[in-house]
Amino acid sequence: MHRILLTQSPLMSFGASFVSFLNAMMTFEEEKMQTACDDLRTTEKLCESDSAGVIETIRNKIKKSMDSQRSGVVVVDRLQRQIIVADCQVYLAVLSFVKQELSAYIKGGWILRKAWKMYNKCHSDISQLQEACQRRSSVNQDSLSADNANHNAPVENAVTAEALDRLKGSVSFGYGLFHLCISMVPPHLLKIINLLGFPGDRLQGLSSLMYASESKDMKAPLATLALLWYHTVVLPFFALDGSDTHAGLLEAKAILQRKSVVYPNSSLFMFFKGRVQRLECHINSALACFHDALELASDQREIQHVCLYEIGWCSMIEMNFEDAYRSFERLKNESRWSQCYYAYLTGVCQGASGDLDGATGVFKDVQKLFKRKNNQIEQFAVKRADRLRKISPTRELCILGVIEVLYLWKALPNCSSSKLQIMNQVLQSVDEASCRGLKHLLLGAIHKCHGNMRDAVQSFQLAARDDYGRQINSYIQPYAVYELGCILLAQPETVGKGRSLLLQAKEDFTGYDFENRLHVRIHSALASLKEVVPQ
């Protein structure tokens, strides 16, 4: 049946190939990724079998004497085909990027360039047709008759406002997602992006996705999920609106409220409701949502894994290490995404719960599960597991490891004051010399969460001066300098010094863990000053 759908109408073919793409992205299995590529190319060829441009079609192909209704069908069909081709190219580029090879990045970049040109052209063409349609509806019948003398009038009259709205919704999904993703590219890659001709307007991206989510197009639910993903995952993680972790939550809650009637039993919408609760620091309510989503997704393994991941993180935030390591252990055994990363989280949580022998065994497994050599997260997990195994882990060092990932994934602000105080006490008891800089960085982050900026500055300064620990924890110094810069930016009298520190963090350090992640945050913090920062 799947093969048959691929050769039917463009929309049916696209639906079938999109399902293949989702299966590939949820499992990362090589066979499914190849199947998705083949299916997307099949859909692309089907749609490109008649690929003349829309404006050329309107001006050259459709004659004044043609039947008006048939003209409209041709225009709508051509636009729909071009949008589907652009969508297929984006998904093919994503599948290339997942391979994390230089040749794949180059290939993906050129595919995206072609997709962007098609999105931009379709968006412009549809907008022009919508404007013409609106002008036509605002004048009386006499004016309408006069307008028919125009050579484009037969086509404009043939395309209904409803069809244009649906097409605008269709193109707005890819157009908006494209703008949003490019706007989040690390600054040092922006020059390459600009060479390829991609803009990155975050507000335009959000506006387009909102239009798509309210449209009658088949991708409307996907646009809604993309908006929820942006507001509850991307925004807080990359600190795209400065350091305010709660930015975007009002928009996310409004979307969930509007869609709750339409999708009352959706595991994904329940998942995003849990994300909102977590970001509002209502961890018990978040856990209840994630458990509900887990139950609703009883026959959807990939969604179950996303819920288990959040349950593990909420358990870490609550310092319930036993529940955390059980969630991550299940992911380590079941998920095909990054067993190495899940093994490290299992180990530190198991050690933090007091089971040091079990943790040591898991740390040995981390190296064996290390498959994606160019992946920063897996590289980090291997280095940390290897160090803990060599120095014989203690419960305090494992808790330090948990606090470290909470910091790096920007989850410390979700912790309650009482949990932060316990973390503070544990960190104070850590004497390991190689962890001194990391200890001060994490103490500074905890003081910052408590609003104790004087102690935070002192701790970040100690972390930034730790040259010994830099050999083991290469990211400590640039992150500490960044944190100092952010604190100083918040005070009008020290804005200049804060900006200098952010530029120092950006320019004076290289080759450290999670460098791209920090560059995005620095770029966002500098952009909040509404200044043009040289790249």
C-alpha cells in the first residue's frame, strides 16, 4: 500500500514519504533513513514531472481563451507541486545533516539553497495572487468587468480565496520553519549561510508558522507542534530572549488552550503541557503530564522515549536519582538515538543514588556504546565517564555530574530553592582538585538562580581563573566569562564591561565542549543590546 501511495497524486505521495521521514528521524536506523531518502526522491520526481514556474505558467501557458476554472486548477496544482518539492528537499537535507559528515553538510547546504528559492518564490506568488483576489472582492461588479481586460485576470478570477489560503498555509510551514532554523545558526556559521543566500528572520518565521497552524492545510498540526517545540524547548535552551527561561510560555499556553478541544487525547500535546509545567517549575505537575503522555503513547515507542527522557530530567531536577536512572536505563536499552549519552546519564544518576558499583559498571559501557565520533554530546559523555571511572566515583562526584548536565542543559532555573540549597552543600564538600573550576562554575550558577549576584560573580571569577582544571574541563573558562558578562549586562552602569566579556568569551576561546551552543547564547545576549555586533 505504501508503494502504491508514492506513485499516486502529489499530495498522497508526499503524505507517504513524510511518514517515512518521521519514522527515520524517530529511530535513526540506517535502513529507515535510506528508505525515507528513496521515498522523498520518488515524490520529488512525481511533482517535477511538470515543473514550469507559476508566473511563467500564468503569463505564457494559460491563454485568455482558456476555460477559467481549468486555469485555476492548473495554477493551484503547479504551486502545490513546487511546495511539495521544496518540502522534500528540506527533509532530504535534514537526513544528510544527520550523517554528520563534511560531504553531507555541503550536499545538504546546496539542497537547502534550492529549497529556499522555491519557498521564497511560492510565498511571493501566492501573496501576489491573494492581494489580487482581495482587490477584486472589494470592488463592484462593474469594476470587476473592467479588470477582466487585464491579461492576468482570467487566472486570478479562477483561483478561489479558499484555495489560496490553503496554499499559503502549506508554504508557510516550510517558509516559517526555514526562517526560524536559520535564525538560530551559530554566528561563526552565518557567513557561510549568507553565501548560500539564506536569511533568518525569527519573527517572520514565527508569524508564518502561526499562519500555517491556523490554516486548513494538512501540515497545520505540524506547524502547531513546531511552535510548541520552539517556545518550550528551543527558546529556553538557547536563551534566545536573553536569560529569561520563561519567555514564550504565554504563547505556548495559549496554543495548548486553543488546541485542547481539537486534540483532547494527544500524547504530544500532553507532552508539551508537561514542558510548560516544567519551565514554570511545577515539577510534580510536569511529571504527571509526562506519565499521562507515556500512557497515551502506549503503542508509539518513539513518543514514549521522549516522555521517558523528560521523566528522567524532572527526576534529576527533584534529586530523585533512583527514578532518574531507571528512566535513562530504559532509554539506554531501548533507544537507538544515543545509547552512549543515555548510559552516562544512567551512570551518574545511579552513582548519585548511592549504587557506586553499578555506576562503575555503566561507565565502562559508555566507551563501548560510543558510535558517533563527531557528536559533541557523545564526546562529552565518554570523557566524563572515563574520568569518573579512573578516579573511582564517589556519590558527591556523581551528584556533581548530575548538576553539571542540569547546568549545561539550562535546567537549574527549574529547580526549587530547597533543591538548589542541597546542591550547594554537596558542591561545597567536593575536594577533587581537577573539579575545582567546575565546582565554582556550578556554585556561581546556583547563586545566580537564588538572585545572589555578588556571590555568583565571585564564583564565576574563580572558575574563570582555574587554569589547572581547564586541561580537563575545557569549556569552564569560556562559560564562566560568558556568565560574568551576562550578569554585568543586567546593570546599566556595567553594560560596556559585560559586552566586552561576552566578546572575550566568543573570540578568545576555541575547541572546547559545546562551543556552538555557547556561541548561540552569546549571539543572543549581544543581540539583546540592539547593537550590530561584528561577526
